[in-house]
Amino acid sequence: MIRKVKGTRDILPPETRLWNEVERTALDVLGGFGYSEIRLPLLESTELFVRTVGEGTDIVSKEMYTFADRKGRSLTLRPEGTASVARAFIENGLGQRPQPLRLSYFGPMFRYERMQRGRYRQFSQIGIEILGAATPAADVEVIMALHTFLAELGFDDLVIVLNNLGDPEDRDRFIEGLKEELMPHKDELCGDCQRRWNENPLRILDCKVPRCRELVAETTPVAEVVSDEAKAHVDEVERALAELEIPVRRAPRLVRGLDYYLRTVFEVISPELGEDTVICGGGRYDRLISDLGGKPVPGVGFAIGEDRLIEVLPELTRERVLAERLVTVLPVGGKTMGRAARLARDLVLAGAKVHTEVTGRSLKACLKWSGKMAASVAVIVGEQELAEGVAVVRDLSRGEQETVKLDTVVAAVIELLEKTD
Ligand code: HAM
């Protein structure tokens, strides 16, 4: 028995319908705000993530699926999408197109993480990036698109938290101060944080070890050491969001686990999954494209964890999407199969969802099967009826049935389906 790889999932029907619905809504809403899909490879050069997400981050230092290909090149299954978007922007000369460029992406990402609820090794993200706009208006648009999308899916209890990381120069100053404040307790930090101390001290703020958290909680938050320009930028974002009546909460210690961010960073928290299993993360990254060798092009965006989003999808939305108004088409005996298939096709073209009986069951077994499938309506196509130019349309929820002319079967079924809505 071969089993799936740890941390991967089989997503089965009808659960997949929730995924289809979430992705359709994302295409509609995010597309409505002007974001067009870009499809990017799952495999990238390892160096791409080392140079963008950052060497000292958990993602790069512990979580990447990295391997040498047959020619010995180091490749990585992408752990996130923003770095690939930046690479593709440079490689395809997307700076030549009218700016700003609005892009969306969907699909699997890979991180070797410890498994728990909402944390997988293969998971899917839905993300957008706006490239070529440095103003707070772009941050506001991205957060507004996120909020609109979540509201469209029926969410009303998610919390958006926001912080100001300042510019890289501010961050250097912040890190100096952080080290100074932590110095007297340096020995109490965990082994990982000892390593972070030299390699990437900002990442001490990501540590989940309780003692490290306690020590960090005593230090000055990053938002307090940012420049006036950076402060004005994020304050303006916050003001506009208030005007849009999009509630956001300041989280002065939020730093996000990736190195490319500056100024605005944000996350979406669900009360159900808690603060360590966030639904969405995003922020501004004005130096990312130039750090990869492109011209300086500012950017801001977010990525939603689709697995987590679906795990906490509001019950009403779940019920609406999963409610199936199924029709079974049941050829019974003799030469009924061809006519039944034609009826099935006409029903599908009229918008119904059809399962046709194709295993040669008896009528009794057909009706039992329709019940198990939770069908709303069954169309029974018997030999005798066909000879008379009719079929039986059975309302399975009420247990009533009528005999109708073959050319009115579709209309009769659709009417019944509408009644059960
Ligand atoms: P991130 O916070 O690393 O940001 O990931 C975004 C979201 O992906 C998380 O909030 C979470 O919902 C989901 N996620 C991450 N790891 C896992 C996992 N192991 N299992 C399930 N879901 C997971 C980024 O990836 C940035 N590229 C976001 C961004 C876009 N920033 C600017 N533009």
C-alpha cells in the first residue's frame, strides 16, 4: 500500500467544490480590481528564494524542498509566489507594460513544516501583487481587494492586523536597538535564536519558544523606530482604510517571516485558527526587484492560505456551495439508453446537474441509488413509456411523480428543481 507523502493532502469531492467556488470568487473579485492571472513554475533556482525571502528565515533555512537536478543544479519547489513574480517581472520585461502591473496567482507551494491543523507541506495560495506603485493608495487597494474577497465569501469575523516595518535603514537601526535590549538575556535565548543573533537578528521576533517570546515582548516594537516618511505612509494607509470602514488593528510587533518587506505589513487572523495559523500575509517590498538585479520597482501584495481559508469558511457559504440539486436519469430495460442519454444531455445544457445510470440496474435499484446520491429529481425512461413518447419525472423529496411528454421533460425537471431551491 503506497500512501501519500506526509504533509500532502487528497482533496476529495464534494470538498473540491468549495475550492472551485473560492477560486471562482477570487478570479471574479480580484479580477474586478484589475488583477490578471500569471502562471508561474513550481520549480525555481534555489538562489531566487535565498536572495529574496532571505537566508536566515525559517523558510529558507529549514523548510525548503531543495534538491540537485540531474545536471547538479540546485532547484527548489517554490515555498511562496512573490519571489517568482519578481523574477518573471524582470525576465519578461514586464516593466515595459503600462504601470502599475496588477497580477494574481493561484496554486501549490511547498514548505517542510511540522504538521498540525492548517499547516501542510504542500498547500495552496491565492495571491495578488501590484508592481510599479510606491504610494499608500496601492497598499489600500490591495487590502481593500482582500477585504472585499473575504466578505464576498461570507466572512465577518476575520481580523486584519497591520504594522509598519519602516525602511531598510530604519530596520538596521531597530535591529541594533533590539540587540542592545536583548544583550543582558542573550544566553537565555534558544539555540535557533543564538544562531539568528548573528545571521538575521530580526528573525528572533518570529521565534515561537515561550522564553524567547517573553524576552522579545519587553523590547521596543519596530513600529516605534521608523522614519517620518515611513510613518506617514502607513498612517495614510490606515486613514484610508478607516474611511472605507475596513477595520484594521495595529500590531506593533508584527514583522512577518520573510526578509523582503518594508513599511506596510499585514496579516489576517481568524478567531478559530488563532494567531499562529494566519489566513493571509502580505506587505510592501520596494527593494525586492532591484535586489534581484532589476530596475527599482516598488511592489505590494498578499497571499492567502487557501487550505486554511477553506477550513474556516462560514457555515452558510459551505452549505450553499455544497447543496446539490442532482437529477438522475434512469434508463430501464431494452433500448432506452440512447434516448435517456439524449435527455441527460438536454438537461445538462439547460443547467441541471445530472448523473445517468450506466451500470444496468433494475428500476428498484435505480431508485435506491438515486436516494443514496441525494438526488432531488429522477427521470425514469422505461421501454413502455418511450413507446408512448413519455417519461416519468419523479420528485424524490416529496415522493410524487408525473408522466410527461418527452419534449417537456426538461422544462418539468427544471421547474421541480427551482421549487426545491
Ligand atoms: P506567508 O505569510 O509566508 O507570505 O504565506 C502566506 C499565507 O500562506 C499564510 O498566511 C498562510 O495562510 C499560508 N501558509 C503558509 N505556510 C503554510 C503551510 N505550511 N500550510 C498551509 N498554509 C500555509 C507569503 O508567502 C508572501 N509571499 C505573501 C505576499 C505576497 N507578500 C507580498 N505579496
